[in-house]
Amino acid sequence: MSGYAGVLDQKNTLVPALYSIIQDPDSELLEPVCHQLFELYRSSEDCLRRFTLQFLPELLWVYLRRDRHSSGCIEALLLGIYNLEIVDKDGNGKLFSFLIPSLSKPSIYHEPSSLGSMALTEGALCQHDLIRVIYSGLHPQRETFTAQNRFEVLCFLMLCYNSLVVYMPHSSHRAVCRMSSRLCVSGFPRQQLKAWTTPCMRVLLEPQFMVQMLAAVYHAIYNGEWDAGREALDDILYRAQLELYSEPLLLGNAMKSSLPGSAPDGSQGRKVLQVEVTSSIRRISRCTITAASIRRLRWKREGEVNASHTLGPADLTNTGPLSWITAAPFSFMPLDRVYFVSTIVIIKGLIHPKMKILSLITHPHFIPNP
């Protein structure tokens, strides 16, 4: 089956021929084609399932605009895909969910070290369980379409399509833009402005289905269908304004406001969403006080003490350890010679090393090196 899936992708004339059969209402091949597409979707190969799913936008358009009695094979195919998707391999109901990513784990958007000093450290964040959000619950089996469950099933099918939209070819992206435009303007005055003038009746649409159409159109806009995607977006907003649907209006206007004025990469609209990958090198501030920095300071001070023991009385002058007493005021000392010592430490280098541990980080004083 895996070899057969590879052969399907290499047949360039197969996909256009299947589109022609689906679009022809009088084609005698429509019923065997729908049966074969369902058999491919029932297989365990992901490539074959995606091959069938790429025709979903065209199947939805043909099913919604035709008479229900003349598209029985398409209805059976849509119900079959729905019933297969709502259960797992064991036949149990399937929950669709996602995990909210943890800030303690690096991603293409952030590095944990770039968050700076936070109350929630990496260790604390790792201890928290990941939050699972369920966006689609258990769905019942459907044997036929009714006025009550029709768009419930169609919305779920569009949700499945959007979850795999990154694997869909350009022909499927064009089909979803064409479906969205025609479903939204059929039977309205805006249809007279379109290139296709086939008389069509108004198609009832629900807001959740229009939200799923917007999600598919948004991906198509940034993946080669800039013009068709923009037109579909305008048509969806046109229909949402007429129907006073708040959710499609909110999402559609947000999408339209975020789009650039023209396709940045010619007419293809590719590579618009660019993400700057942060460096994986951890950055530690020079002002950060850690256990390692205190130990390095301790060793440095011990070395200076050992060196000062070799000095004579004549060295305790302007060039000796007492030279800082007659120096300028502390507020004018250079900041690169800051040492954290106790206020009881007066003469630099003449205190026992063991006392330095007790006198660290009590009061800051500026003591320059000689």
C-alpha cells in the first residue's frame, strides 16, 4: 500500500481528472470514484488518507449546492469519513486535544535563559504538569444527514481538513478558496461580480462552519494562493456581515488587518511568516551573584593576602595596602573594582581568609585595587 501511495503522487493527470468527475453532476463515474476514495481513506496509510482528504472542499461545495437526492454517493462518503475520524483504532470515542507548551522548554520562539530572573525558574516550571486543552469532544455516530446534524458533521470534517492542511497540495488550497467564495455569495448580488455566473440558490451557513473556512483560507493565503485567498476572505466577511455572525466577523477582520498590503514574495505569497530563531547560548549577566562567583572572589582574595604577607613596613605607604585610605571619596571609585566586604574590614588584605566568608555581602563598599 505504501508503494501505491507513492505512485498516486506521481500521477499528475489523476487529480485534475477526479476534480472533473466530482464537478460533473451527470457523470457516471462519480459513484465508483466516491467508493474508491472511501476505501483509500479506510486504509492505514496516512498518504492515502490525505489523498482522499484533499478533495473534501470540492465535495462539500458539490454536496451543499446540489439536491440532496442527487448526491447520495457524496453524502455516503462524507458520513463514512466522519464515522472513521470520531473513533480510534479500537473503536472507542476519540478526544481531540493539544498541550500548552511549557516555558521551561526551549522552542523556536524563546529560550528559557532569555526570560531573565523570574520567580518561576526552570526547575519550578518543570515541576508543573502540562495543561491539556480539549477542543473537540466525543461525537456520536451518524447514519444520515438531517437538518440538525448536517453542519455539526461538516464542521468536524473541516476541522479534520485543517489539522492536515499543511500536507495538502496547491490544488486543494485553490479548491478551498473557491468553495468558500461560492458558498458565501451564491444567491446574493455579489455573485454578479464574479467570473462564474452559474445560477445557484443561497446556501445556508452556520458561524462555526465559516470559522473553519477562515482557518483554511488563512493557510492558503500564505501558501501560494494570495489572490484567491484574499477574495475568499472578503466574500466570507461579506456573508458574515449580512448574517450578523459575530465570530466570523471577529476572526475575519483580525485576519484582514494582519495581512500586508501586497504579497511580499511576488504573486505566490510564500515565506511571509518569518520567525527569528534565538541563540541557544545562555546569557549570564555580569551583575549576577552566584555561588561560583563568590568562590572565585574568595580564591582571588586569598591569593592577594598571601602576596601581601611578603611586604615590609615600608610598603605600607602610598603604594601599600593602606594607600586606599588617602584616595578619593568612595563615590568616585571605578565600578570595575567593586568588592563586597564587611564594614569591619578596614585594611585590605590584612584579614584572615576564614573571616572573609562571614563578612561577605553585608554592606557594599568601593575598595579599589592598588
